[in-house]
Amino acid sequence: MFVLPAAIGTFLLVNLLCACVALGVGFAAGVWFFGAKLAKPAPKAAPKKPVPNEEAKRAAERAAMAASRVADLAKNVASDVGDHAAKMKAISADLAGIDRDSTGANGAVFTALDQMLAANTQLQERLEKAEQQLATQAVEIKAHESEARTDSLTGLSNRRAFDDELKRRFSEWERKHTPCTLVLLDIDFFKKFNDTHGHQVGDEVLRQVAKVLKAQSRDMDLPCRYGGEEFGVILPATDAASACKVAERIRAAIEESSTVCEGKTLKVTCSVGLSEFRPGVDIDHLIRRADEALYASKKAGRNCGHWHNGVDCVPFNAPVEAPSIEPINNSQADGSIAKPQPAPSNGRVAAPGTFIDILKRRVTESHRFGIPLSVMQLKVDDYEVVSRKYGAAMARQILDLAEPLLEKTLREMDILARLDNGEFVVMLPGRTQAEAGQVAKRMRTATSQCMLPPVDRELTFRFRHGIAELKPNETAQEVLARARQAALTPAVGHKTVEV
């Protein structure tokens, strides 16, 4: 008769202790969550405008209050469990002191059972109340987290959410090479607008721009207020070609929208810049390039957009993808060579002086971030002989035909320059010497499709190439000299490309 109450008490006590442990784990998790998310300052992605201190301070205070309430709740539950344990201990002591042979033994046992049931009921009610309070706190915590990631003025995601999402998309790019593009927008002359119309009207304009961003963004995109009058949109699974169209649509929508405030109908425009993840580009590079493209839009007169192709900032309407390679036959019916038509510029062909300037910047970037860089020199065999025998015009026509074919084998970030005496030079950022050799093979295939008519005999032109990969502490002039030496020295193992 006396074993049953003891077993029941032990079983209930174990369950209560488990509940207390679970509550304590929940409290610890909450403290850790807010300590990591809100107490710790957000890492800087680039030297941009900081998150307002007041907003971060309020978020931290709300988190601290929520954590304090959870801590008080945990203390109360622990106190309730302790009181229950003390009651159970006292009842067990009373049961142990009952004389089994006495006439009142049964009555004492039933009294002890009643006390145990009353104590368990009381504790159960308190635990249920604590569970309800925990559920309420969970909802509040979730709301605080949402507020901590949302800009209070515009309702867009804030800089904290922007940084977290960009890190996640960069990890995805590293694992799967899933494209992702960043768009930065800045309202044109917003400071002057604020000074003229007042900050309240300026706030209404910011809200209106935010509405346009939300309306023009897909569910997978993340529009955010980057800071002040600057906004950002992260476009996952979107390459630069598609992102240019999206960004131009956003720019046009902002230009067409209007804000009605204090009886005035006001309009604003914005400047846009974008960049995408590419090999050798991390988050800092991505933001800096998008910011450079944004500055190029401002410099170009504002209310326009530019994208960073890896080397320069070009307008949205500039070609993004390289055209496909098609066979070229410049022979005319009379056997003469048609005058080559200039290919549309896409940023991959540069003047020698511009090439050197870009190469110097790339060399500095390569040394700083450890990105490989190769330079390829191309030399037309017997160019001087052809020029002397058939004329300089014929020799130049051969180069005119070869240039667009070489260009089509390159990426947007690669740069081609045409030098004197039948030479070309190519800059290949992010390419090792072995990878540059594969590019040379593609050049051979591309130029083999160029058909040249005979003059007095069939002309065969050969290209020799030399490749030099940038070494530590090497200058742009030094790597250029090594590439040229490799192309001009047969012993280095140059190859020929027949045209």
C-alpha cells in the first residue's frame, strides 16, 4: 500500500525535473540567440554608411528586456519545482512514520495521497501558466528579430539583413556557382531635395521609392535600405545580363512614380550601379564594384545605370555576353578582300595606353588578393615580309580580320590590345598559365575559320604566342616583357596558329 505513493512521487519528480531542464535550455538558447544577433555588432562589408546607432540601441534594449523576462520566468519555474520537491519530501517522511499496524494507518495514507495530488495539481497549473508565458515570449522574440532586420521608415530589410543575405548568396556561389547580382540605387540630389522640401517630405519620398522596389522585385529578391537615400537589391540566380534589364526597369519605375505630400506632387530619379559574383570576386569586391558603377552613373549625368564588367563600368545597354563565333569569309566575287567592318565595341578591345593602365590596376589587385593573372603576347610570323611584298594595307587587313575573331574567344573581363608590327597582347585576369593555354587553343580554332583569298599564291599566316603568369612582387611592365620574350623566342616552346 505504501509502495504505490512513493513510485508515483518519484515518477512525477523526474518529469518535473526534465521540464525544468528543458526550460533552462530554452532560456539559454534565447540568451545566446540575442547575444549573437543583436549584442554583437554587424561585420562591415564595405566602407559604407553605418547603421544608425539609435536603431541598433533600441533593438538591443528590446532584446535585453525579452531575455530578462525569460530569465525571471525560469527562476519562478525553478522555485515552483523546488517547493514541490520540498512538499513531496515532507509527505514521504510522514508516510515513512506511519505505523502499519495502527488502526489509523489507512486514513493517514489516504491523507498523504490527497496532499500529493493537490501538490501535483498546483505544480501542473503553474507549469501550464509558464508554458503559455513562454509561448507569448516566443512570439515577442520573433517580432523583435523581425524588427531588428527591418528598416522602421521604409519597411524594407535593413543593413543587417542585407549583410546576412549577401553572405548566404556568396556561400552558394562558392559551392554551386549560382549567379547572384547586386544592384545599388541612390536617389539623385536627395540632400538638396530635403533642404528644399523638408525632411518629412523626404521621408515620404523614401517610402515611395521603397514601394516601387517592392513592386518591382521578385519573391526571391531582397530589396533593402542600404543607408540614407541609398537602396540595394540582391538578385539571386540572376546574371549581369538579366540584372541590367531588372535594374533599368526599377530605374524607369522610380522615374515614373510620384509622391503626393502637403498638396505637392513630387518626382525623383535615381542612379544605379550593379555587379555580379565572378571568379576571384568576394563580397567586398562585389560591393565596391557596384559602388563604382553607381558613381559612374552619377558622373554620366545621373538617372541612368552602369554595370561593372570586371574591368570598367559600362552603361546598361552595352553588350554583356560575348557574341557567338561564326565562320567569316571576306572573299568577294572578283577575288579581292572586302574591307572589314568594325565590330561593335564591348569593352574587351583597348588602346595600348589604356591596356597598360588597366593592367597596372589588375596587377595591384592580384598582389593584394592573391588572384592569378596571365598575359599573352601574339606575334604574326613574317608580318614584315608580307607588308613589304604585298603592301602595308594588305598586312593591316589581315590584322583587321584577326582582331574580332580573337576578341570573340575572350570573356568580358579579358582585355585585348593591338600593337605595332603585327602583335597583339591579351590580359587574362583570374587565369593561370595553364588556363591561358586553353584560351590560346580556342584562338586557334576561331582564327582557322577566317578564309583569305590568294593574291599571287595562297597566303598562310602564323601566329606565335607566349604566356606569362604574374609572379609575386612583379610589375606590369615585367610580366609584359616576359610574355613578349616568350612569344619571340622559339626555344621557350611557343606554338603557331595558322590563318
